[in-house]
Amino acid sequence: MHLSNVYNNSKLFASKYNVFLMMFKCKDFQNPQNVDDYTGNSGCTLTSVSKQSSRLPIFKYKKNILYLLEKYRCLVVVGETGSGKSTQIPQYLYESGWCSDGRNIGITQPRRVAVVTLAGRVAEEMHTNIGDLVGYKIRFESACSDSTKIKFMTDGIMLRELTSDPLLVKYSIIIIDEAHERSTTTDVLLGLLRKVMAVRNDLRIIVSSATLDAELFKNFFEENETDDKSKDTATILSVEGRNYPVDLYYIKEPVPDYVIASVRTCIKIHKNNGNGDILVFLTGVDEVNDAIELLTEEAQSARISRELWILGLYGGMPMNSQMLVFETPPYGKRKIVFTTNIAEASITIPGISFVIDCGFVKTRMVVNVKSGLEQLVTLPISKASAEQRSGRAGRIGVGKCFRLYTKSNFDKFELDSLPEIQRIDFSTVILLLKNLGVSNIVRFKYISRPKADAVAAAFSQLHSLGAVDDLGNLTDPIGIRMAGLPLSPMESKVLIESGSFECSEEIASILAMLQIEEPFTVSKIKNQRIELIRRKFCAQEGDHLTLLNIYMSFVKNKKSREWCHSNCLNYGSLMKAVTIKDQLISYLKSYQIPIVSCQGLIGETERILRCLVSGYFLQAAFLDHSGLFITVRENISMNVWAGSSIIYRDKQPKWIIFGRCMAQSIRDISEIDMEWLMETGVFEKER
């Protein structure tokens, strides 16, 4: 039974940042089970792995799953956390001969880290190496071979595969895992698979979800339009999980700073409770890094730093850093992981007994449809997300979830989140669907239909970029090339135009850097030092050339890890940028776009900036007398992100372009000349 409790004996205290917040005293553990009894051993043998697999709830449904796939074309599996559906079903299919005709089993996940970890787990259980029988593919990284039969991939990779293999003839069965997350790529993939099934009677689809969207998915794939249920082509199978009870704790009053509250709660849990690791849900990379820094300081003050192993986990983190959270902590230490919603459902971090939930999530959302401007906004989570988060604490024994919000606020949460396809910029989806041969975007079968005005605005944006013609068809060659690139439409246009500006080397470097998270290691302790180093790389013209300076310096210094450390730069992120640049260069070569550098040419800086304008002119802004920047499209007022290089200038630029928007702050900013904008015709387009 879930118990709804509150923190007792609250009292105010002042932190070193002079921020007051409620300090909560957690009640002592009164659970009959001992957490130690459920602690797993990550160093298990192959025999113990096999035994563990047979104990999973999904095991007793093995024959039923195989039978239903013979009878129905689509199987919706509703599996609670811990059921084993993600790791076991692919193995059941392989063992029962779904690859015997030379075809493969494809499994999609919405997140890269889930792809890598699940592939590793399945490979271990099947006594094979990654890249042999079991492989994976994520953006800019592949571990597959001709012998790979079970292939894990992101849903975005599967969409790309559809461009070269529209009927997915190499696959006998496709598993869409974590479909409840309802990402845009997942929703589009479901629609495309429905079209493929209309042609391929032998293809089977499994839709796996952790929440009760089962009827929605079943009805979407159901082909029987009669009342005769014996003719149904889709069915549902529910599998119980292996979760233990989780006690829920709410705060009595809202906290002024949930990052600090989460850190203080970590310390209280560590001092007052038994074994078990802690998982803390925050909203983004900045909060994760701030929390790590603050807990490190507080732990030192409390003389418990040697007892804690503090880690972070977020989507843009280098893969090797992400994988640390799955390791067993050093002897005598408690693992504390600060994360985003990445750890809600797609992945399971072993050893977690305590969860701290801030109650918020950062999400992309178009706040002005006409401008198409997508912002990263912070919103309350849904009740479904709150349930997913608390469930993380009940995997190895009775757990506890500390919710940093009141019970009355929880009661006001929406039941579920709005599907991503109904709240983000639709231009990338249009390019993808057009590239896959979908002629009528409006009539395409979506599981949740996008808003009509959002689709119209996206077509307008693509037309301005030269990607589609007046009839909405891809232009040749620009639109076709843009649709084939793993970048946003604006970034794709910039890369394609880089050859004509004779700066393709530099543009590929900049775009590669834009795909990684903040290149600097974030540290409040070393804040002054980082400030000095930032200035060393800072370009007067703005962020894009600053990123280029960092990349070129990294390469010039032979991609040295030591050099990165001395300059407070993230080595893993920069190496990822090198890999991405190589991929972008390969795309340019395939399009026969010259690979040239503007270094040493007359006006080399202007060439780069003009090239950036060719794609980002729709996100141009001018300086207002108020000190804010006003967007050319729809006159939206924006602040400059505090981490932008232009804040170091004595005088702010009059005209800029920008890449991203977080709340009301713009980032990835470069100074431009208004005349360059005039040449793009953006002002005429606005009229």
C-alpha cells in the first residue's frame, strides 16, 4: 500500500547562498524487510543471469506472447516497471525462430542510453559480444555487423532506416519500447509502421508501454472494422511488475528552491536511514551540476563526503559518463544520482531505494505558432510521471519517495503529458515524412493529430528556407538534401550552403559543437577560473565563433585530455564533436559539396557569419532601447543567456541571429549585419 505522509518537524535554515528553505525530518524506517536482503550483485555469473531471467514476471507469459504473435499482427504489451519486457521479449523471439529466415528483430527506444544499456544486458544474457548477435545503433554511433540479428536502436534511427528500406524487409518483427513517452519520432514511427503493415502481411509489431495507453495503441493498429472480435488483428497483454511498496512523502509547504531542498534531503536520508542508493529528479543539466556541486560542499562540511558517490545523468552527457550510474558504488559508499526525466522509465539504475522528486520537467514547446519559435520551458510533471518516478524506488525492496511538492499540488497535476507532436516545431517531421514519400502530410495517420496551425507554420518556415516549393514538395536539390541530414532544418540549410561560402570545414565544426552540451565543465568552486578561460576562447562576434575557437584549439592540441582538464573543458563532449564533424563531412562528400576552409581567405569571419545567416535568418533579432532583443518574426522580447560570449562585450550588437531559446533567454548568438538579412528576403517574407 502506498502511504501518503509529510515531512515532520520542519524548520527554517539559511544555506551558504543565503537561501531559506524548509528543512524536513524524515521519519525512521519502519519497513519489515531489510533493504540489504534485496541488494543485487552486478558482478553476477552467466548462470545467475539465467536464473534471474526466469524469475522475472514476463517469464510465465513467454508461451502466451509467442502464441499471440502467431494469431495477431500487433501485440500491445503493458508491462509495469521490473517486468523484464525490454530484455526478455527479444530473446524469446530469437529462440522461437523469428530470425530463421535471415531477417532481424528490431527494437526501438526513445533514448540513447537505454539503447546501449539494454543491448549490453541482452548480449550478456545470450553469451555474446556487442556487435555480434546483438548490436545497437544510435545517432553518430553503431555497433552492428552482418551477424547481428537483434538490433537495438533509437526510434530516430529506425525512421532513417525507413528511407532506404521503406518496407523494412530486413525485419520480421519490430518492437516499439517505451511507447508511452510519446515522443514525436515514436508517434511518426507508429504511423509509418501502420502503412508498412498494410503492404507486408508477415510483419509483426509489438508496442510496449509502461502505462495504460494500451487501448489507444490497439485501436490505432486494429484493422478489423466489424463487430466480429475473432477477426481482430491487434490485442493487449498485461504483465505485472516486480515492484515493492513505495512510501510517499509530501512536503507541508512549497519550497523556494527545490535544488537546495533535494540536496538537504539527500543528507537527511543518508544520516537517518539504512542502505540503498538515492535517485534525484531535477529538470536539466544546469540543475544537475549545481546539485552535484552543492552536495559535494555540504558533504564536506558534514564530514560525510567519503561515504557518498555523487553522479549526474542527463541526455547530452557523453555515453561513458552516463554508464557510470549503472555501476556498483565503491565499498562503503552510497550512490547518489542527480538526473532529469531520462531516468523515469527508459532505464533502470540498480540499487535505488530512495527517490527525491522535484515535481517539474523541462520540455520543448512552441509558444508562438506563427514564429515557430521553440522554447525550453519548465512545467509541473503529470501524475503518470510522478508514478513512474516513485516506482524507481521499489525495484530491490520497500522504497521511499520524497516529493518536493505538496499533496494539494499533486492533486492538480494533469493525468498525463501532452504528446510531443502537439507542442513542438513540426518542420523536422515534415522533412522526414516527405523524404519517406508521404505526399499528404495532413492526411497522414497520426496516433495524435498535430495542430493544423502548427503544420501550416512549419510549411511556411520550410518554404522560406527553400526546402519545399509552393505545392509543399521537397525542392531539388536543397530540400532533398536537407531531409537527409540528422540536423534541424536551419542547421541543415547552413551546412548545405557552406560550400558556396567556402567555409564548409568551419561550419561542420560549429554544427558539431552545437550538438553537444555545454563544452565547459560547470563548477561553482572554479567559477572565477572558468570565467577567465571562457574569455580566452571568446570571439567578439559571438557564440558560434567561440565554439569554433574551442574546437580548433582542441584539435591543435592533439585532442589532449590533459589540455581539456587544464582548460575546464569536457573531453568526452569534445571527442563526441569530432565524431559528429566526421559524419557531417561524409554527408557533404555524398552531396558533392566542396570540403574547403576559409582560413586565410579574405573576409573569412564574414563568410562564416553570412553562411550562418543563410539558415538562421528566421531567428534574427534586433536590440531594443530597453536592452532586450526583439525577434524579427512576431516581435517577441528576449533576454541573452548568461553563458553567451556576447555578455563580455562593452557594447551589445544591434543585430543578431540565435539558435536556441530557453524560457525567455536566447543562446547560440552571433552578431550580424542587417544588410545580410535584407539579402535573404526575410523582411519581404514577413510582409
